[in-house]
Amino acid sequence: MNEKVDFKKSLDSYQAKRDQFRLLEIPQRQYLAIDGQGDPNTSVEFTEAIEALYPLAYTLKFASKKERGRDYVVPPLEALWWADNMESFTEQRDKSQWFWTLMLMVPDWLTDLDVDQAVSAVQAKKVPKRLADVRLMRLAEGQCVQTLYVGPFDDEGPVLERMHREFIEDKGLNLTGKHHEIYLSDFRKTAPEKLRTILRQPVTSSR
């Protein structure tokens, strides 16, 4: 049997340093994904989305190990965030106006059929309320800027402003796609000041 893969260690896209912005190319990846809207701190929809993702992700992992001999660590939770007025995200932090897609990466050796079989296996047990809303999504972000942020989610704003204005604009780049966060810490168990989050923004060149 092959050694268990930990994508958080093996993929460059999960690497970032605090107070450093860098450009990197993100190839197409596939994710279990589920959509929602509203404040993640108070939204029942947000909680139900997480409760739907993880049983499916672990069912896929165990099936991959048993049937393909390929084991892996379930990757960290990720999310795309956006709003009709992006100032409500970067400056005003009006969470009631936010839209989101929660995601867990799926290894490229697994297919739509594997996901369908995992859904059936989860359905045979206790069915999460939003299981039917989970889909396999493929995302090709291309050129991105990212950094590691350490601290409470509510204090991300100044770091995002620096990313957008001091780095992206200064390099003649344009924002494209959706703001992307990767949660290296379990925010259900970690003190806010110790949370480690990769902040990512897809960009295009304007030159």
C-alpha cells in the first residue's frame, strides 16, 4: 500500500508565509463544494454545510484506501467568499451580505462516480440535512496571490487591503475570481488569535 499523502505538506498551493505575498500558479483542482449566504458565525446554513461535507469527505477517503490502496489526509476546509459590494468584505465587514462556497479538495484520482458512491454510502447511514446540496466542483484559478494570516477572522481586513493595494495594484495586476481562504486551523477548537489562514486572490495581468 502506498504511503498516506498529506496534501497540506506536498502541494505548494498549501504553503504560505506570514507578512509575505507571493504569486503562484494554481492548476485545476476538484472539490466537494456547497454554497450558502450570510454570517458564518450565526448562520445555521453554514453549520449544516460543514456537517454535510465532512462525512462525505471521510467516506471518500476510506473508500480510496480500501478500493484503490491510496490513502490520504482529508485536506483542510476552504472557502470562496464574495459580495455584491466587495467593500462589505474588505472594509465594512458586513457578513450578512456575504456569499460563500465551502470546499474540501478531492484527489485527482477520484471521479464523479466515486463521489456518487460515497453519497450513497452516507445516505445509508445518518443523512446530513444538506447532503443533497454537495457537488463535485472543478476550479482552475490560474495565477494567484496568497499569504498566511494569523489571527481572528474579523481582523483580516487590513491584510486584504495590503494585498489588493500594495501588492496586486503595484504589480499592475487585476483582481479576478473570488476571494479564497484555506483554514489550516480548526476554528472550532483554536483560539482566535492563533488561527492560521491562507488568504488567496486570483489575478490577471493588465500589462
